Amino acid sequence: MINEKNVKQFNEKCKAIFDEISKDVVGQKETVECTVIAMIAGGNVLLEGVPGVGKTRLVRTLGRVFNLPFSRIQFTPDLMPADVTGTNIIVKGENGESRFEFKPGPIFSNIVLADEINRATPKTQSALLEAMQEHTVTVMGVSRKLEDPFFVLATQNPIEQDGTYPLPEAQMDRFIFKLLVSYPNKAELKDIVNMTQITMEETANPVCSAEDLLEMRKTAKEVLVADEVADYALDLVIATQPGSEKPAAVAKKYCRYGASPRAAQALITAAKVRAIMNGRYNVSYNDLNELAVPVLRHRIKANFVAVTDHVTTDDIIHEIIRELSGKTGTSAAPAANNDQISEKTAKKGLFKK
């Protein structure tokens, strides 16, 4: 059962992780926080941004900080699925006999950086589907288990850029978050330039092992969720579905289809990590509101009306939060009172595990 000691240890470990990441990554506070939340929750992350904003550097730094085996796959149009998963090769034995032997691909690692994932063809992109969801790889009828913890941290360029392929919806749904990596401001850009004049190498130190990460994940699962907070999370997801029993008005107008059940799972799981990261024993409305955009933005498909009205999926999600917050009497903006769901109330809730 979660207690004060667990929360304190969790917070100390998180502080050490963020301190080390800040040695190599300037700014991008929200992106860094959400990526760490996803790793503790056990989810995959998609980072989208133009080249040169630090997406790859962040992932490399995470590999150092978590002290986990790390592999990088540079996705290109000619990359084949076997280049990702591995393949059987013919080898000669001592007596001259031939046999098949499996040669593992770079997917067999704890942290996999899928760099510029949308520059590969859909056939190669789909090679990651099984690994991302089931943590297994099947080659020629034989399934092999990937070692936990396992994460795919993928980077992609905006789809408007040349030479990119849109990711299939089934694969997008397997990312717990889609994070938009923006340009740094002038002060951050100055720090980046000064830092790279000294060294281009990462300097962060390992502060968290695989065992520590799995223990943090176990602790986060014990965080409580009150019934009314859980219902609000489900309502957020259902409201994105234009054909559901309770669609939001904005979804009926602008959504072609909404978020899947995986979105509800991701929202609750990530909110538990955010809650304990902020020193609380239970999930609040504010946790759900803060994480709704990165959880839902890649799971909603806008229709043609939204395109012509210049309405983005982020706009749709913000409007849904405003609509539901008005019905529940909570604030759509971050507010202290939204975090004050008592432990006594939370103990009546669901989704404990």
C-alpha cells in the first residue's frame, strides 16, 4: 500500500532524474516531464518537431539517466522490417552442417529510439506494432519476449515536410503521448549555443536503474482514483467520439472519429504517475485536464469541416475540457482546488490497479 515513505522516495528519484536531464536538455519542461511520466507508466512516446530542436538528444539523454541499454534506428525509405526486428540467417556448424540462427535486430533493447519514424514506408513502420503493444517480436512463426522495461521513443517530422509518410492510426494509438517539441525562445537558444560550444556530448549521469524504474511503476499503480474522477476521465474519452452516447458538441461538428479505449487506459495510468510525482496519493481533475491533450491529440481524427475552419485536434480537446468542466463544476484551467480530492473519498474509487 502506498505510504509517505513511498511518495518521498518517488519524489526524490524524480528530482534526481530531472536534474540530470537538465544538464543536457535546455527548456522543453513540459516535454521532458511528460516523457518521464510515460516511461514510468510504461508507455511509448511520439515526439514531433522540426529537425534540430533536440528530440534525439532528449532520448539519448534519457538512455544515460535511466542507465538502460539503448539502440537507435534511423528510419529511411529503404529500411525493411527485418532491419528492425532481426531475421534468421544461415550459419555453418563445426561439422559443416547448415542451420538457421536468429540474428536479433535493434528492437531488442530497453530503450529504442525510432528516429524520424515517418520517413520509412508504412510496411516498415508496422514492424513496431507488436513490440510496442505486446512487448514481443515474432519472426517466422517464433515469438520472442522483449526484456522489461521496454520503450519506443519515436521522433517524427511534421507531416507537411517533404519525404514523410503518415503513421497508420493503429500505430499512433500505441503511443501513450504525442508531444510537440517547439522552437526554443531566445534565452534558451543562447544557453543551447553556449552549452554546445563546450561539448556536443551528453554529460548526464545515471541515477535510475531498470529495477528502480519498475519499482516506481509499481508504486504509481497504487495511487487511488475516486469514482467521480474516474468517471470524468471516461467522459473525456467518450466525448471525443461523435457517434457515442454522450459526444461533445465540438466532437459532433469537427471529429471524424474519436479516441479508443486505450486512451482511457493511458489517461488514468499517466495521471497516477503525475499525481504521485506532485506528492499526492490520489488522482485529481487537474491531472486529467493537464494530460488530456498529449493523450488524445493523436487519437482523434478531425473531419474536413475542421480543416476548412482551421480547427486543430488540440482546439477540440480544450473545448471538450471546457464543456465537461462546466458540467462537473470543476475548472478547465489548472487550479489548486481540483487537486484536493481526499484520500478518504479516493478509497471508494476504482482503477486502483
